[in-house]
Amino acid sequence: MQRIVIVGGGAGGLELATQLGRSLGRKGKAQVELIDANPTHLWKPLLHEVATGALDSGIDELNYRAHGKKHGFNFQLGRMSGLNRETKQIILSPMLDDQGEEVLAERKVSYDTLVLAIGSVTNDFGTEGAKEHCIFLDSRKQADKFHQTLLNEFLRANAKVGDDEQLRDLEIAIVGAGATGVELSAELYNTAEELVSYGMKNLKTENLKVTLIEAGDRILPALPERISAAATKELENLGVTVRTNTLITAATAEGFETKDQGPIKARLKVWAAGVKAPEFMKTLGLETNRANQIMVNRHLQTEDDAIFALGDCACMLQDDGKPVPPRAQAAHQQASHLFKALKARHKNKPMPEFIYKDKGSLVSLSRYSTVGSLMGNLTKGSMMIEGRLARLVYVSLYRLHQIALHGYWHTLLLTLVGHINKVIRPRLKLH
């Protein structure tokens, strides 16, 4: 029986494993195996909400092992560290517990077809002090750490200082004004307002000083300029200081050093500028680009015809010479395409070529606003949307991911449970 191994349980990898499990795994036509370094899945575009407490990761996460049992694939907990193309095996590094004791030894997993869907990590571009002083939001663990740190800082800011009872300002600086940086900036103000309603009476949103830093000339550089301008206006209305054309040269315990605009003071420092594939991707013996992404052809196939790659860890050049952008919608489209391609390959039929279709982009500014653009035949280009309509479309992107994993009825029930939780649970995770 053919063994299909998928490494990485992000949006693309999990959707592909689910579809292949239903179609081939359940029917005994292939053995489908998913490998991930974490036991649970959380949609990566939601990590900024986990970081601010707007989303309780314990409720929304999905257990890989339970999901695999239900949908016809096996799950292995492990982190890929190497590849032997001659023996068709991947190497999983030893797993240690919090005390440093070995839980699982180094393992080798054989494959007939290998799909790499390892995703991406934040690119600090080698900036001095970034790793030591900044928080990254690449995983649920990092988002949870930020959340706890944020709550502690709000407690400090809420405390009275001296006899004059002057409140401490909470200074937060975010490097990178892409979707993550912009959405996180807005969510921080929502968190502050919610904490006031839950008893932090001394806290005021004026004491929250958020600075959003972008090296380019505008925020959201990947989106149309009119959307960037609308988002900038909304953020500034909230109180965010937007600093464009600002190049960070170093991160320190006190904040950031800039090339020619002086220091930026911050107690909490977040790095959300740029993405790259994990460093070990360069060691696999496959062709990679400067961002460590594996080069693939129009079939999402590497130079090794038994190995495929999708999502943020893969680079496929389009007709215009530009790579497919590292977005959740691209991973979703590639997973759906590769499902059809691998089924065709399983039957010794020609595989179709992948064509990326940009559906537009949306950015949520917490409960305050949502802005973005939709693209398609009806609009003959792009159409800017904002407000409630944009928010509805933004939420539907996550629902489409859930439908791919669970089907329509299960997703409908999850949506209903989500609305019930908004009534019976706190609006913010307070611990």
C-alpha cells in the first residue's frame, strides 16, 4: 500500500491530510500519515487574537490524533530534522519534556510520496537583539506567552505609582505593518477596554501607547493603497502611532534603535516583519531560494518527483515571474489542488497544473472595523469593502477552513457553539 506522508499540520497540510484520509485512507487505498511538532492545530491567522486574549486557544484548537481517527489518517508527533532521499525516509528529532528528559527517541519515517507543508517563521533579517528582546507570533505557545506577559504588563500599568496616583504608560512597539502587525495593534486597544470593564478601573486606553513600525512608505504594502490609507486612519483614531519609512537597526531591553529617527521606547516588543521557511529546509538537498523556501514546479513538485511542497515553505513562480504569496488562501488552494493531483498520480494519470487565484485580502481591526478588497469576475478587478460586510467575509474565511476539515454540518454546529460561548463566557481570556 502506498504511503503518503505529510509534514506540517497547518492550514494546507491538515486540509490535505483530511481530504486524502477521507478519499484514500478510509478505503484502504493508501496509508496517509500527518506529522507535526505540536499535538493540536490552530488556524495561524488567529494567533494575534490568542495573543491578546480575544480568542481562547483551548476552545478553538483541534487535536490532530482525534481528527485523524475520524477522517482516515494517522498522526505522529515529531519535528522533522532531516531527509534521506535515497532510502525515502525523513528523520524526526528526539522529543524532550520540560525537564529535558527524552520522551521519544530519534525516529525515521518511510514514505512513497512526501508532502512538505511546514509553513513559515518570522524573518528578523538578522537584526541585532531581535531574538533576545522581541516576541514572535509563529506558534500557539508564543501567542500564549505574549498573552500572559501582556496581562502582567496591564496589571503593572493599572497599579498606582506614588502619592500622585499617576498611572504607568504601557508602551508596546510592533515591527512590521503587514496583516499581523495591523490586526494586533487594533486588538490591543480592544483588550484594554475589555480589561477596564472587568475591574481594572485605573486603566485607561490613553495609557496604552502602541507604535506600529514599517520600513516601507505605508502599512499593508501587499494591499491596494486605498485600503492602506483606510486602515491607517482607523488605527490613528484608536490611538496607534504609525511610523512608516522607519528602519530598525537593533532591539534592546528599552525598545528599538532606528537608522535615522532616534530610539523608540517600548516595554513590550513584537517582531512581525517578513516571513521565511525554517532554516533546516536548506539542509534537505532540495533547491531553495533566499527565504529557505523549496522551489516547486506547476505541479507543486520538487526536483525529486516523489516530494511535493505547499504553503509558505514552497515557492512556485507564476506566469508573471512573481511567486505565489505566502497567504492562508494560497495554502488552501494548493491543498485542494494537490489532493486532486495526488489522486491522479495514484491512478497513474497526468497531474493538473496549479493556478493561483487571488480572491482579495481582508484585515480585521478587532471590533472597530474591517477593511479589504475582493477580486473576481463580478468586480472586474478589485472592489474595496469595509464595515459589517467586510467583517462577514473575513469571518467566512475561517469558516471555509473549518468546512474543509469538518464538513458543513459540523461547521454549522461549531458556529452555533461559538455564538453560545460569547453569551456564557467572558469576552476576553482573563488568565
